[in-house]
Amino acid sequence: MDTAAPLMQVQGLSVAAGGPGGRVVQQGLNFEVLRGEVLGVAGASGSGKSTLLRHLAGLDVPAAGQVLLAGQDLNQGSEATQAALRRRMGVMFQAGALWSSRTLGDNLTLPLKLFTPLPRAAREERARFLLALVGLDGAFGQMPAQLSGGMRKRAALARALVLEPELLLLDEPGSGLDPMNAARLDELVLNLRHHLNCSVVMVTHDVASLFNVATRALYLDENEHTMTAIGAPHHLLQHGPEPVRLFLQRGAPA
Ligand SMILES: Nc1ncnc2c1ncn2[C@@H]1O[C@H](COP(=O)(O)OP(=O)(O)OP(=O)(O)O)[C@@H](O)[C@H]1O
Ligand SMILES: [Mg+2]
């Protein structure tokens, strides 16, 4: 494996809301996700961050352009080929989306049962390991409804990690959390990168979180309908275009 090559390449990408026939919300997107980085995706509400994330996950088909994971187009080849590519990524949606009628243990072990040859004991061991990693030791038998909002977020994160993704895609992981728990989640994302050696794309409009965890950030401008900046958050705060500087100034560290 060429470890210097970017993990993901986004080339001339246009994304439409609600599928390829819908309104194009972002176009002309060109960027890479480097191995080991946490790439933040910022922009105003409605600028298209979640729509972009769905395209990076291979869940929506681009209106134009392509997304490559380790050199392979997410939307080319047989359905089995594409599904195998998608499974190399872990996704945490904005709403968290655990199976509400299943225990946390089931939430984590079912993907392993479906997609790996691991025997039951090993599946449970991995699920317990990940729950412990996100601070939910002992919650294996609990139902999502028994958890607080912050615990559900962390459980969704654990589930996104269960198939050992090379790339973790997170949509507003800290939203709805109080500042303490949001900061804990940031720390968790940084730790995961170290312990599990995966790259992360994190959508957020929490500027403090961008400064805490993002190696680089890209900015989706809702008026220009394209990305107007990419770089280290501190660099963009000083040298980015004005709308980006204003966006970042709201939550820049003092
Ligand atoms: N399934 C859909 N069908 C039609 N329009 C949609 C759909 N999903 C999103 N949109 C529209 O696409 C635009 C971008 O939405 P998106 O959810 O990607 O924004 P966002 O940047 O993630 O916003 P937020 O910060 O509020 O989460 C919005 O105008 C939204 O109304
Ligand atoms: Mg969103």
C-alpha cells in the first residue's frame, strides 16, 4: 500500500440535494483526505455539509465528478464492489441513528455478524472493547432509549468503528451536547485516530471543535455554492477569505 497517497480524492464533485436530479447545492469541489488527518467540514446551516458527507460515504450519486477511496471510484464497478468500498468507511449520521429496538450490544455486533466471519465470542469482545473505548463500559445490554443524548452519540460513534474503517465520517458529532460533553467527544475523536489509526472527516459548525481536532478544515460557502477555502484552522483564521475569517472568529481560541 502506498501510504503517502491520499486516502480519498474528491474531483470536480457536484452534489445535489435529494439525489442527482435535485438542486445542486455545492459544485466544483476538489480536495483530498490525507491519511491520518482529521479534515473538518465547515459552513453555514444549509450550505450542504451533510449532503457532501453522504457523497463521501458513497450513499448518494454525484451530479458530476467523482469520489475515490484509495484510488477506487465509489460509484464504479459492480454493486458488490461498491458495497465493499463503502464498508471500508464508518459513518455517524447527524441524528445518530442507532437501531432503537435493539440493545447497544446488538447495534454493534449485528454489522460484524453480517459482514465478517468472526464467531460470536469475538464479535461480543469487539463490541465490548469499543463501548469501553467510548466510555460506555457495561452498557452492552442497554437499549438506546435508556441512554442520555451524549451517551447515544458515543454509542453511535462506537458503532461507526465496528468494522474497523479506514475512514470515519462524522456529521456534527458534538451537536446537542453541553460544552463539557462536546469537549469530551472531541478528545475521543483525537484518541481514536491514535488508537485505531483511521482518518476522519468531521462535519461541524462548532468552531471550537474545529480548532480542537481538525488538522485542516474546508469551508463550504452557501452563496458561492462551492468550497472557498481549505487549510489549517489557524491559517484560515488569519489568511482565509473574509466570510471564512468571520465564521472562524466566532469561536477561535482566545
Ligand atoms: N433529501 C433532500 N431533499 C431535498 N432537499 C434536501 C434534502 N436534504 C437536504 N436538502 C437541502 O439541501 C441543502 C443542504 O442541506 P444539508 O443538510 O446538506 O446542509 P447542512 O450544511 O448539513 O446544514 P446543517 O448545518 O443545518 O446540518 C438545504 O437547502 C436542504 O434544504
Ligand atoms: Mg447537516
